[in-house]
Amino acid sequence: MVKPEKVKAVLKEKGYKLTPQRRATLEVFCENRGRHLSTEDVYMLVKEKYPEIGIATVYRTLQLLEQLGAINKLSFDDGCGRYELAGSEEDHHHHHLICLSCGEVQEVQEDLLEHLEDKIREKNRFNVVNHRVKFFGYCRKCMNK
């Protein structure tokens, strides 16, 4: 899991400062682990702590944090980019379940493709370092409607 101290060090190394707005944005992700936040979600949550913050500042901060590897931008093919806190290198295997009705996104923590990665490594002499899998369907709430 990304730590604010590590992000601060990377920011400093790249010539940036950990401003209060950047810290607040990073804290929003730490406080909402496991959630997939849109830019608007992040903006509303940061605005609770910093009412004077503008949406443009949030956009720029998200771009910078993504560039630095602190957060990951995800696309669930719904036209809305979402972000999540970046994990460690060993934590690259998680998949998403996307409800076609309500848009809820759930994480599947099991590595469903480890065996396939081994086969690819052996057969194709290709070392897979990451993959993304999205399952589309209907969540429990929507199936019960």
C-alpha cells in the first residue's frame, strides 16, 4: 500500500511539494481503500476538508498522483474514469466485477490467472508483470429486484 511519506519523497525528488491539497487528496484514497472513486467523488470528499479547493486542482492532483504511481486510473467502459490507491508490486492481481445495472464495482482478490501466467511464461517466454480482468454482470441487489 502506498504511504504518504513515500509519496512525499517521490514528489520532492521530482521537484514538487506535498501541498495541503495533495495531502488531502491522498488521505481521501487512504480513507476509502477498496473504493473506486471518480474525479467528482474525490472532489466532494476533499472539499469537505478544504471547502475552497477547485475541481481543476483535484484534476491536476489526480494526474500527478497517477504519474507518480500513487494511484491507478481505471476504466470500467462506462465513460467515467475511476481511481484507486495503488498497491504494492506483489499486489497486482485483482479483478473487478462491474454491475451493468447499478454500476457497482467489487474487487475479486483471488489471482484467477496465475496458472495462465505460468503457461504464457513457459510457452511464449514472456514474463507477465500485470494484467487486468473485468467481469460484467449483475450484482446481488440487482438480481434480486
